[in-house]
Amino acid sequence: MTEILAVVLGVALLAAAVVLLKHRFWPLGPDDEPREDVAEYISMMVGVLYALVLGLALVSVWDTHSGAEDHVAAEAGAAHQVHLLAAGLPAAQGERLRSGVETYVRHVTDTEWTEMAGEAGPDRAGWRMLDRIRAAAQTSADAAPSQQATVQETLAQLSVLDEARRGREADAGERLSPVIWFGLIVGGFLTVAFMFMFGVTRSFTHVVMVMGLSALITFTVVLIYQLNTPFSGMFAVGPDAFTRYF
């Protein structure tokens, strides 16, 4: 981050030095006219580049948020399937399996979701619970073919659950780069500042334009900020997929 800021600041200072040298050694002649179209071109380029930064940031956080929803739905669906498959095992084994799944789901919804809302990742206790569930699903080699098939399907669903949980853990720690946040803040300031560089004869029109642009930029940045944390904030992914089944 520090190196990138140093490079950006260095390029900006170099550009400023070039402009000062140009005005110092090659000033406008008495017959030259100011080129206001150059300022308009620069203003347009600032707006376009800032729109690219906004789009990049919004797509990034939206993808993370959508991925979190998909991982939660897949994890809850796999846990539900394991809970149903327990009916195909011997009574005592099936009860242990159902109890293990219900304990895991309660841990996810009551403990892990609170931790993720506080921007912390899920704890290791959930993985230990999954190990116990996997152990409860094992059966002897001389079990009936139907029970062996049930065990195979249960293990397949547990693999899906494992993968979805890993995805949820990654989503909980995913954040937008500080470099992009720097571009969002500084770019928004520059974009609004350029609105004051051109004369507008009607002050009311100028006020409306500045208000509209500022409000739109602020709305987009706030939206990005809310989507940046998938499990907290206004658009937080909730445990509804789990509570729907359990």
C-alpha cells in the first residue's frame, strides 16, 4: 500500500513539475488563446477513469456477496440432505448422525454467525463437529447394501458441506483492497472538484448538478461499503438457509 501511494504521489508531482516548467519556459504568447477545451477533456477523463474504479469495486464486492449466498445455501442444503439420509441407517447410528447435524447447525447459526457479523472468521469447533458427524456416518463392511449406499451418499454430501464451509470462511475474510478504497475516496473528491472549474451562469443549475453528482457518488461508495462485508451491514447474508430446514 505504501509503495503504491508513493508511486502515485511521485507521478502526480512529476506532472505538476512538467506543467510548471512549461509555463516558466514556454508561456503563452500575446496572440495565443487559452485552451479551455483541454480542461474539459481532462475533466471528462477523470470522470471516465473514476467510473471504471467504481465499476471494478462494485463488481468485486457484489461477486463476493453473491458467492457468500451460494456457499451458505450449498452448506445448508448438504446438511439437510445428511439429516434426511440418517433415516437409511440403523436406528442408533441414524440418531447419532441427526443429533450431530442438528448440533452443528445450532453452532453455525448461534455462534459462528455472530462471530462473522463481527468480521471474524468461523472457529475450529465447527470442523471438529463435522469430524464427529463423519465418524458417525461410518458403518461396518458387512452392512446391508442399502446402508452402504446410504453411507456413500452421506459422505458425498459431507464433502459438499466441507467445500461450502471453506467457501464461507473465505467469504467472511474477503475485503476490498485499501488501494481501491484510496482510489474511490480521492477519485470522488477530484470528480466533484472539477465541477467547480467551469463557469455556470445560473447558480441554481450549478447547485443541482453538484448535488446530483455528489449524491450519486456517495450512494455508490456507501453501497460498496455495505456489500464489502458479506455477513454484516445492511445487506448481510443471514442464516435463513439453515433455519429454513432446521
